[in-house]
Amino acid sequence: MIKINLLLARKEKKKVGMRKEMMVLVLSVILLLVVLIFVQWRLGKEKEDTLAKISQTEKEIAYYKSLATEVNKAKEAQKILQEKLNVINLLRKEKATPAKVLDELSILKPEKIHLESLKKEGSKLGIEGIALDDETIANFMTNLRKSKLFKNVDLIVSEQVEQSKIKLKKFILSCEIILK
């Protein structure tokens, strides 16, 4: 009678099965490590790309901020120029601009009169000055009345003053400027 020990075959089968399982385990761990390394590399790459995009976006923001300040400066300059244009257009529309009033006064003023101040309130104009005599003041008033730019010319004050031992006439006139 021959006895066959089947336990050894089972042990051998178990050893072979254990080796296969160990190989599968080792290969699984290696595969898992490869997958983890790949995922880590991929996340690092995405992080670098995201940081590069953030840096680029910050540069663009700085660029657009500088453009915005330039635009604001240009708008301020445009606003100032528009205000100047509005003043110029207003002066063109008015018949009696300050320049025209001063020009007319310089033309109508006799040589023996010295104007000290002009005060304009609305369409009223106050003229203060010094003349040699009453006749010069009267001639000046007549010239103003004849002008197409002035009306209602009135003498408010005429008094004698002395400057450097010379007797002169100080006067104040009131008139209206014709705006149309």
C-alpha cells in the first residue's frame, strides 16, 4: 500500500497562491505609487499654471489701472477744456463782453481823465476816476451816452480833491451796459 501525502500538495499550492498574492500585492502597491506620483505631478503642473495665470491677471489689472488713471486725467482735461469752450461761447454770444466794454471805454475816455476802478454788477457798471475839471467829466458822460454800448449814464458824485498840490475832480458814474 502506497500512501500519498496530499498535505504537501496543498502546502505547495498554498505557497504558490501566496506568491501570486504577494506578487499581486507588490504590483498593486507599485501601480498605486505610480498613480499617486502621476496625480501629484499633475496637481503640481495645475498649481504652476494657476499661479502663472494669477501673475498674468495681476499684470493686466495693473495695466488697466494705469489706463484708468490716464483716462481719468484725460476726462479731467476734457472737462476743463469744455468749461473754457463754454465761457468762450458765452462771451461770443454776449454783445457786451468785458473786452468790448473796456475797449469802448478806452476809446470814449478823454485824455484828461484817469479811471481808477470799474465795478460791474449784472448789467450795471460803476466807473470811478479823476479828471482835471467838470467839463472833462461832462464830455466823458456825453461820449458814453452817444455810444451804442451804454445807456442811462448818470453822475453819482463829483468832488474836488487835491493831489500833489493840484486841484482835481474825483467822480463816480453809473451806467447800464446794453447786453443785446
